[in-house]
Amino acid sequence: MAVLWSPAGVLDDVASAQLIERLDKGIAAPRQLIGTHAWQEVRDEKLLFYVSDDQFVSHATSRGVVLIQLPRLREWARTFSA
């Protein structure tokens, strides 16, 4: 349910696989609990998680895109692998 794009060399293959697995579970569980509704713009399609080194506030759009600052991802990777 998740597609991950990150700059080359930010995550190794193991960390990328772990993150995608967690994102998939994090998407599937609420969707199963809540379901989908006619008013939702994002329904059952995959969500795109886009990681960038640009300066912005991490956020989600109404079109199924989640933008994550690279420092946030590095923080996650550091705590997850510890």
C-alpha cells in the first residue's frame, strides 16, 4: 500500500524494506478499521511517501502523497535500528 521514494544512499535495502513494511501496516490497519467513504479523495490506492532534503514541514496532501523531510527519516532510521 506504500510507495517510497528517497534520495540515493539515504537508506540501505534492509532499512528501506523495514520502512515500507511499517508503512504498509500503518496504512492497512486504519483502512480496515474505518473503511472507505464516498467523500474521500484518497481511497484504496497506494500512498506515495516522498522523502526530500528540501526545507518544508512534513505533511500529507489530499491526493495520497506524504512528504517527509530527510532529517525526519534519518531520525526514524536511527531510532528504529537502535
